[in-house]
Amino acid sequence: MKYSKILSSSRRKNRKKYFNGLKEKFRNLIKVNLSKELKRSLKKKNLILKKNYEIIVKRGDFKGKTGKVIQIKPEQQKVFVDKITKSKSEKSNVFIPLKPSKIQIIKI
């Protein structure tokens, strides 16, 4: 049952709006939780992620690893961290993309 006349309740239309949005809209979607110390000092629960923030991985294969943010791809919801890499067969290292929901900011 549809409650709002402004918003669509169609899953297809909402997904289209989400994935075809402008970069300014996606920038706000890359929000990451803060550590307990930063929550106390800034009096916020989360911040928009930026380059050179120090983060820790909270879930997944790289749980507990820390590093600095190198690159952010807001359209794809991906974050690349300097110390989280995978070695390929030709002996080159590739950065592994992480989801913003699985990381936490330690230092700004």
C-alpha cells in the first residue's frame, strides 16, 4: 500500500534513481561509522569518507587490518585502502575494494 504521493513504492524505480543519481548525491552515501573516541570528541556517529582518513576493517576477510584511504568510488560504493592488497600471478599487487559499511574511521 502506497502512503506517499511524492515517493514511488516501485522497487525498479527506486533502484534506477539510486544507481543513476548524480555524483553529489552519491558523495553523501559514502558515510562511515566513527570509532568510540571520535564519537565522543566530534559528537557524531558517522562522517563522509575522504582520502587519507585512517580506517580499520570491521568485517570480512581483512578484519582487524588498518590503513589509509587511497581512492573512493562513490558510484560503485567502493573504498580502496593502501595496505589491503592482493598479489597476482605476474607478481603485481592489486588494491581490493571494500564496502563502506564494513569499515570504521580511526583517525581523521
